[in-house]
Amino acid sequence: MTKADVLLEAKELVRSFGGVTAVDSVSFSVAEGELRGLIGPNGAGKSTLFHLISGHLYPDKGNLIFHGHRIERKPPATRAKMGISITFQAVHLFNGMTVLENAMVGGHAWTRHEWVEASFRLPRHRREERVIKERAIWALESVGLDRFMDLPAESLPLGRQRALQIARAICSMPKLLLLDEPAAGLRGDERRDLLALLERLHKEGLTMILVEHDVGFVTHIAEKITVLDRGRVIAEGTPEEIRHDPLVISAYLGTTTSDEAVGIR
Ligand SMILES: Nc1ncnc2c1ncn2[C@@H]1O[C@H](COP(=O)(O)OP(=O)(O)OP(=O)(O)O)[C@@H](O)[C@H]1O
Ligand SMILES: [Mg+2]
């Protein structure tokens, strides 16, 4: 990839918790429009790396460059405005709010109105609310949830709650979407729907990084995969290269069989 194609670059990121170095000198680049897989055993540092990118954690050392700008010390709201959106590993929805209202939360990442205007409901605020609502409906349609729009978010089954998180994230019109185990706990048909959705977003040009325990799922859809183990990048390559990498196979031994772990089924 040429320098111009790079959307995100991590340079020697380090983040420790007490004695545990969760992310240990991680460097990698993601190209504009790429769908990157990020895999690794439990505790490898995948979610920590995501939180470093989204701004929910700051690194002890290292740099993050997004669209040519240094972002490693910028707060999450600033990064969201710049176009970085995350769906968390644990489902985070606002109970007591409808499906539509939950999706609309994503749209607020990019509005310009000040809280003063919002509290007095001045015209620009009302106009922006309308735009956000339209975007949210579009996002819900994209994930097949528009017919559930008026239901309380907590009444949805898990698969749909995960889809709603994605709707909320795409309502913010991200340039980079971080998906932390979006297929966890989904049934076969829900998994297929999710796969189709990610394939569509990929075709539309959205850059994504996908963390997933189901390695078969990642190898099916990602162009390139980065493998973390104990905080370090131990391999990077096409699904085919990763599948045959001895370091990857041994990192997964003990959690499951190597063939299952690297998606050979
Ligand atoms: N807030 C925290 N405080 C202390 N230790 C943490 C914290 N977050 C993560 N860790 C530790 O950092 C390491 C990496 O955790 P992380 O959650 O990033 O791994 P992961 O690859 O996402 O794992 P999983 O596949 O189970 O989701 C683990 O040893 C974990 O216990
Ligand atoms: Mg995790």
C-alpha cells in the first residue's frame, strides 16, 4: 500500500495494566477501504488495541496516525467526529430508549450544534435532529431493523441488539469501523445476515477492522489478517498465509485444535 492509501497507522503502541502488557509494541497499517481481520487467543490484547484506537484508552507509548493526524492523545468524542466508530464486545445499548433513539445516538457524533442551542431547541438544532433521524432510519434499514424502530431496544434478541450497535455506529458516517466480536452469541441465520451486511459495507468502501473469535468467519471475509498473541503481532497476511503459519497454529494450540482455530473446516 502506498502512503496515500493508508487510513490508520499504529507505531509501536504499548499499553500495560499493572504487570500485564496487554498491547506490546504493536505496529500495523490499514489501507483505505480495507476489511482487516484481527484475531488472537483470549487475552491477546485485541479489545485493548481497539480501545487505544477509539480513544477509550490512551497508550503508554507509541503513536496512532489517522488520515495523517496524530490521534493517540485525543479523547474518544474527537476521534468519533474524525470518523472512528466502535461497536463494543459487550452490547452497550440505552435501555428505556427505542431502537430508533439508540441508532440516533450515533448521529450526534458529527453534529455541530452547541448544547445551548439544543436546550432551547433553536432552528439549526431541529434541522440537525431531522437529518440525524433520516440517517438513523437509513442505518436501521441497512441492518434490517427499520420495522422494529419503535420498540424498546432491550426487547430485541441478542442478534438484533448487535445489529443495532452496528446501525448506531454507521449512523455516525464513520470512515473507520471497529467491530469487536460482532458475531458472538449469534445463531446461524443471524451470522449469515451479519456476514452479508459486512460484505455490503465493505463493497460500499467502508474501512473496517473486525475482531472475531470465530476464525472461520474472519477468514471468509477479511482480505488480510493480523494475529495478536500476548500483546504482540505474531503474524500478518492473507487468510491463506495465516492458516498455514506455524506461529499462529501454536498460539491457538491448547485453546482448541489448530485446524479449528485457524478456520480449516
Ligand atoms: N481494564 C483492564 N484492567 C486490567 N487488565 C486489563 C484491562 N483490560 C484488559 N486487561 C488485561 O489485558 C490483557 C488483554 O485483554 P483484552 O481484553 O485486550 O484481550 P482480548 O484479546 O480482547 O481477549 P478476549 O478474546 O477474551 O476478548 C488481558 O490479560 C486482560 O486481563
Ligand atoms: Mg476482547
